[in-house]
Amino acid sequence: MAIIYTKDTHYIAGPNNGQWQVEDNFISAITGNGETLSVNDMTVTYGSAGQPDLSKAGTYTVTYSYTDASGNKVS
């Protein structure tokens, strides 16, 4: 089974924060066979607030998931 490592981040909303990137919360991931996965191997989904907008205050949920060749999904 794959393992995905991510981190929570906190920002102060403001117009000069730039744009959130999918890599901002992704640390690393490995398959059950020990192969390294990149953020590009992940499926990224967002909660009801949508993709994080650093210019607007709110709570944004980001889920990283991976489905292996056998159809096993990890998030």
C-alpha cells in the first residue's frame, strides 16, 4: 500500500501572498514496493471552498490521493 506524506499550512490572507501551488503541502509519497512518487502522480481534489486562494480568508481542504495498478486507493 502506498504512503503519502503531506503537511498543513497556515497563511495570513492578503493580496501579496502569491498563488497557492499543489506542491506547497506535498512532502513525499512511496508505493508499497518502495518506489518514490511525485506530486504529479497524485490526484488532487479540493473541498467545498475550492482551490486555496491566499488572498481570501478561509479554510481550504486539499486531498492528495494515489491509485496503484491493482486499484488500491490511498489518500
